Amino acid sequence: METYRGKPVVDFAMGDVVKGGDVIYRLTQDYDSEESQRDLFDSLLAQIAPSSIEALIIGPWSEAHDQSPEGFLQALIERRAELSGLRALFVGDMTFEDCEISWIIQTSYNDLLAAYPRLESLRIRGSSQLSLQPFEHARLQELAIECGGLPSTIVDSIAASKLPALRNLELWLGDDNYGFDGDLATYQGLIEAIQPERLEYLGLRDASISDELAVWLATQTWLGSLRVLDLSLGTIGDVGAQALCEGVDLSRLERVDLSHHYISSEWQQRLKDRGYQVVLDDPSEEDEGERYVAVAE
């Protein structure tokens, strides 16, 4: 990322000197960095006032395919009193050149969430070994999990959690070869459990069941109260497009994102004629009748 929460992102590696400014720091390690995650974290906090950190990005860590960011999370937990201003955290901001998304080893986040009751945004990239039990959090407004395959156990835990402030929910469902094991009922249960009428943004992205999701979502009266509906990166085709055209009124939405799609030119035009902004790029091509999500391995 180059910007985060409206501020420029600056990488911080071991040995770097902080130059100051209103920026967001991204902790970053090379594949074979010798320092520990804790050493890198402490090095940053030795140069800036911990209480001034409102947002933090944890970028690539050494051997991310083989070890989790546990060292970073434990350091965050141990120094939580000093980091009283932390409101947003993104763990795993790395590209495929650092580690393929489905190879990123993750960890448990319950202790971190308990340690930061004022956290407003948590974004996680990678779902391998990701653990999340049902939790309560009064301030969390945004929860995002980017991955190539989201296990239904994580979805069920979110559904069973109490998140009264939640406004933005973004989940990448992914491919069943990389961890996705849910179905339409899994996500119906999730949405019905989280009081969707209070959401501003709903992203069910990178989904192999995009058509099924769209058909069901188009029948839900609360859908028209969203600001953004994001079904991008998935496999939506004419079935889903027709449902969105003929379903509940979406005229008050700012945007419907359907980029990376399999929609015919006829239904693309019908979507564009609906009166709200719809994001459509060139359609993807089926491979011997098969459709593929944008992000898997």
C-alpha cells in the first residue's frame, strides 16, 4: 500500500532512521532478515512516541510462508499501555513477490483484540493457520480478511461475535483449493447475525459463489441502505447481474463493484442503466466452461 487511512505509507526496516512527518509506518523484513519481529518493532518505538501511533501496518516478515506474525502481535499486546492511540492495524501487507497470499502464515487474533478495546479497524491478509474465536468488541468499525480461501470456521466466529460498532465488513471467500469450504448458507447466517442494516460497506469479494450471493442479496430489503456493495474479484455472471437489476432498489448506493466478472455485454449495459455507479472492467474469459476467482494461491 502507498496510502492508508488517507496518509502516506513509509516502510521501516531494521537500521532505518525515522524522518518524521504525518505518515503511517509499515514494518518490513526481508526473506532472511536476522532480527526478530520484536527487535524490529522495538526499534521503531525507540524513535517515535508510541502514543502518537494511530495506525500501523505490518508488512512482509521473514519467512512468512513458514512463520506467523506472532512476535509482532505479542509485542503489540505487551506494549499496549504505551500504544493508547492505536486505532487501525493491518497485518500482512505484502505482495506475491514477498509471499503468495495463500502461503502467508497467520495466527490467533483474540488476545490482540482484547488488548485493544479502542481499535477501530483490523485488516488481515492471509488465512493459513488463522484463528479467531467469537469475541466482543465495542469499538471495531471495520473488519477485513483478505485471502485466497476463507474457512467457514472464521465466518462462523464472526457471526457469533458481538460487534455493535461494525460498519464495514470485507471478506475474501477465495477458492476451495486454498481453504474456502463455505456455501451460500454460511454467508446467509453471517449476514443475518450481524444486523446488516447498519452496514455502510459490504464486501463479499473473490467468491466462487458470486451469482448465488447476488441472487440472495437482491431479495434483502436492507441492501438498499448500504453505501457500497462489493462483489468484485469473483465469478459473477448474467444470473447475478439480472438479480441485481431486478431486485431491491439500489439507487441510493454510491457504488456497486463487480470488477473481475463474467457478465455479458447486454447485462453490463442493463446494470449501467440502473442509475447508480457500477464498476465493470472487461469480462474475464471462461476456461472450458470454468470460472475462476481473481485471487487464489
